[in-house]
Amino acid sequence: MRKIVFALIILGLVASSCGSKKKATKKRHEHKTKTTRVDSRPATPVETKRETKSTGFHPISVNSTEEYIEVFGPIAQDEMREFGIPASITIAQGILESGSGRGELTLKTNNHFGIKCHTGWTGGMEYHDDDEKGECFRKYDHPMTSYRDHSLFLTSRSRYASLFELDKDDYHGWAKGLRKAGYATDPRYPQKLIALIDRYELYKYDEEVLGSSGRRKQFASEAGIHIVRRGDTLYSISKRYNTTVDDLKRVNRLRNNNIAVGQELKVR
């Protein structure tokens, strides 16, 4: 009898021990499962990285026309060296088309020359009201890309081919030729470009590239033209060329005595 009771006690202890192990195993399994479920959630840094991801769009901020010229003048000179487009024309177009880099379209697209998408364009695009509503304009990652595309645009189209037969510092011819070739619809486009070049003495950027600072003055002198310099007045010019203020105004169709630096005046 004692042997039977002892055997039953032993069996009870073994059964109790197995139950405890199963419970412990189950608890460990539950704890492990719970931990795995927590670790599987998306980490916060991943979301932050997605929100701050760079778009690759890099505009250049300028505060005035003078600052625009200072920033983009050297870029226009590099384009002139490689493609033969007068730097003065490129800068003047950039000022006029982009509002000195501060126009609404330019700030959104880095498009400094108002170049539209046209057939075959596969780059970025932005729709903007211009001559017509919702026109497609090219969009660039960086303004320098816009300057390079401007050069490629002019050199790759046959309608602008005649411009490259002009002297590289003939900004008058280029300004008129661009309008004639259809670059702009504004009938006063040439006059606006020339006025900007004369006002800000942008022709100096051409002269630096060509090494011809005296060539323009020599040509003007031979043609009977005086290029207005800082401090010049109609009176001082009339005395220099032995003429009168009234004659200068008549020959040059001036309505008043106002003249600008870089302006060309017929003196004979």
C-alpha cells in the first residue's frame, strides 16, 4: 500500500512540474510575441526623412538689377566664349524676361529667359499665363541650367542662324534680330534690350571677353558717333565737336536734354 501511495505522490509531483514548465513557456512566448509586435512599427526617423527630402530645386535670390548683373554677368560671359552670343544680350534678356530674377515665373521655375516648353521638351514644366492662358514653360533645377539652355535654344534653331553672322559685340543687331526671328512678340523688345545694355553698360562684358575695350569707341568715332560717357552733357559734346545743342537734338531726334551713359549720338 505504501508503495502505491508513494508512486502516486511521485506522479503528482511530475505532473505539477510539467504544468509549471508549460505555463512558463507560454508566458515567455507571449512576452516575446508582444515585444516583436512593438518592434515592427515604423520608426519615427523614417517619416521625418520623407518629409524633409530635397527636391533638387535651387533658385538664387537677388535684391536688385545691379546684384543680378553681378551674379549672372560672369555666367553670360562663359556662354559667350562657348557659343558666341553677346554677353550683353544674354544679361539684358535675363533682366527683362525674369524681372531681374524676381519675377513670379522665374522664382517657381528658374527660367530666366521665358523659354516655353515647345515640341520635344522632356524636362520640368510649369503652366503660367502669358500671351495665352496656361502656357507651358520650361522648369530647371538651377538658374545656370537656364542660361545654358538659352544658348542651346538659340544655336540649335535655324531661324536665329543669321544672328551668328553679326559681330559678337553688335548688340544692336542682335536685339533687332531676336525680335525679327520671333523670340518675342513685343514690338519694342529691341529698344528695351538696348536701353538696358546702355543704362547698365553691359557692353563692357562683351569687351572683356573680346579684349576690345577700345574697338567700339574707334568704330563709333569713324562713323561720326559719340558714345556718351559719365559727366557728358549736350553742351560739352557740342563744344567738343564744334556744333550746337540744337543741332545735336535735331539730328538725334531728342525731345529734351536728357542723355544716358553709353548712348550713341550722331555728331556729324
